[in-house]
Amino acid sequence: MDVGEEGFRISGAGAQDKLIACMKDGQVLLPLNGTPSTHIIKPAMPDYPDSVENEWFAMRLADACRLSVAACDIAVIDGKRCYVCERYDRESIDGKVRRLHQEDFCQMLRVDPKRKYESVGGPGLKESFALLRALQLPASDTVEFLNRILFNFIVGNGDAHAKNFSVLYRDGVPRLSPAYDIMSTALYPEVGKRMAMKIDGEYAFKWITRGKFIRMADKLGIHPHVVKGEMDKMIRRVRHALPRLVAQATRRFPHRCYSAIADGIASRLSQLEA
Ligand SMILES: Nc1ncnc2c1ncn2[C@@H]1O[C@H](COP(=O)(O)OP(=O)(O)OP(=O)(O)O)[C@@H](O)[C@H]1O
Ligand SMILES: [Mg+2]
């Protein structure tokens, strides 16, 4: 991680240590002389040694539940497992990689990144849905966003703040970007009890109910019928995908965190099934 070459911007934005790089045939390549990077590589966080397996598992589960997510995997680099994610803000034409423009919700709403959490005055769901409307994104993006809110609650992701949602521009047209930076922070009791954005006035995972989601949607102008339907579909998808994914993940990269994450998910699912 510690390349530090002059003129080489090595670290990606965000709170966590990461390397922006290219990967080819399992090899990490450093993008020199203005070459666009194509991957983001995150080593395990010192305070959360299972962060690699946790993020990979949560992202794979999101994918299995039919959210649009950035492609990711675990790579063993220098004997250590790292979380590796493909950059969705790149386009390859005839083998040449081009950058696409993206802006996160803080940037779009002109909110200082220091205020990315709603609890310190940052954007909440009201501002986020209003942004999607102001950008005139297709209805499918609004439904996708609603599903991400549902999924983040279910998986126990308390870090879904306004910098963890972005808009991606292709030919000048904005769309909700694929999902990224999803992990089950609920696994870490010292930090993981609260969500980054309130659901019907409540941050604490343990007080969220089916009724809260329905009231939240109603306040945002989403018909209760829609949120109930999406919630039930999401619950079914998670129930269907979870056991298979725990088995698959355990086969590929054995770790005890998968079943711990699954236990948390089971209890939050029951909160949604009134
Ligand atoms: N797959 C991706 N493709 C393109 N850009 C990405 C991708 N994943 C993350 N990013 C961008 O990089 C930024 C930092 O990445 P990420 O959110 O994963 O890191 P983090 O350090 O865990 O963030 P946080 O500050 O939320 O803890 C994101 O805000 C987003 O703009
Ligand atoms: Mg982030």
C-alpha cells in the first residue's frame, strides 16, 4: 500500500485505507502516467480484521438479492486476503479504458463531507429521494434506491451515509451508480447499533419495524402498497439466497463471520415480518 511514488495518487477517497490500481491475471498493476485505475483494493481494517470477508459477503448477498452492485471478489495479495472491487466509473472501448464522471450525494447536495452522516446535519432519506426526483432519474432508480435502504437495514449496514450513494454520468445522462461499500457493521456492537440515515425518525436497528418502513415511505410520497411489495420481495430474496451464500463463501474463503452476519440478518428479518 505504501508506494508513495512522486506524481502518483495512490489512495482512494474515503475513511478506510485503500489502493487504487489495475488488476490483470491476478497481478496488481500500478496505473502510472495518467492511466485510469480499474480496481479498488482494500486490505483488512486494523480494528476490524474480518472487514474483507464481511464486505465481500455483504456485497455478494446484495447481488444475489438482485441489487445493482459493483463487481467484487477477494484476492490473496502477498499472502493476505484483500477485498477487490472493479471500478464502475470506467468504460472500456477497444481495450482502452476511459473515465466516467460520478458524484456522490454529498457532492450533489453541496454538503461538506464532514457532515456525511444525518446525525451531524447531513442528508437523510428525504433529501436523498428529493435529489433523485430533481435529477429526473427513471422510476427504476428510485425503486432500486428504496431496495438498497431495505437491504442495508436487513444486512445491518450502519454506514450507508450520503457518500456511499452516487450518481454516474454516461453521455451526460445521470443514473444511480451501482452499490458499493456495503458491510454488516452490526457485527461490531461498539459501532454498529445505529443506521446512517433515520427510518421514520429512528436510527437504532433494534427499533425498526415494518410499520416504520411503511410510514417512512408514505412521508416520502411512496405508496404503502409499493413499499410493502418491495419489502416482501426483498425478504424472500434474502431468505432464499442467504444459506446458499454462507455455504459458498465458507467453501471459498472460510471465516466465522458469515454465520454471525446471518444470525443478525435473521433477527432483523423478523422485525420486518409483523
Ligand atoms: N466500485 C467502485 N467504482 C467506482 N468508485 C467507487 C467504487 N467503490 C467506491 N468508489 C468510490 O470511492 C469512494 C470510497 O470508497 P468506499 O466508500 O468503498 O470507501 P470507504 O473508505 O469504506 O468509505 P467510508 O468513508 O464510507 O468509510 C466512494 O465514496 C466512491 O465514490
Ligand atoms: Mg464509503
